[in-house]
Amino acid sequence: MNNNLKRYIEITRQSKLTDFEINFYDEIGIKTINDFKKSEQYQAISDMSKELHGSRLRLDIDEYSLKELEEMTNDFASQIIERNDRRANKSTEDFVNNKLLAESLGVTIEDLERWEVAY
């Protein structure tokens, strides 16, 4: 591993690399700062695709530029934000519906949940 790459990773990670980590990066083919950046983007894509779809997207990162991987990362991040916004809106809507239902029945929201009829 060249010194520029080692320094870049240590600055990015905010810690010194161990010999094990240096060997690991060498074994997986991280030879340049660009390789490292692409690997980091791929990890983010993999994690976000797992969160969104339940399985990890498999890519050959050598077939993509760093810019393309960054665009994919941004797309997945946008999808997660949209999903979280929809969930938040749904939760608010469900709360209002539960409150109205509870009031119409003269019970509490906790009663609805206990009876398993809440939204």
C-alpha cells in the first residue's frame, strides 16, 4: 500500500491502519485512493439496497466510474428518505384515524391497540 493511500484512509477513518487492515486492503485490490472511494460507495450501495429491498445489490465496481457509483448512492439515499417520509406521514394518518375511532367508540387508543383493531 502506498503512503498516499494509507494517509488518505487513516484521515478518512480517523484512526491508524493496523497491519491486518493494510493486508486486507491489498488483498481486495485497493491500490489507489479512487479504488478506496469506489469501495466505500459500493459498501453504502450494498447496505442501502439491503435496507430497501431486503437483499444486497451485487456490482462489479470495476465496470462503474466513481461518479456513477456516487449517483447510485445518492439515488438509494433519496429512496430511503422518501420511504421514511411516507412512513412518517402514514404514522401521523394512522394516529389521527385511531384517535377518531377511539373517540367515536368512547374508548382510548390503548384500548384499540389491546383489541388489535388500531391502524
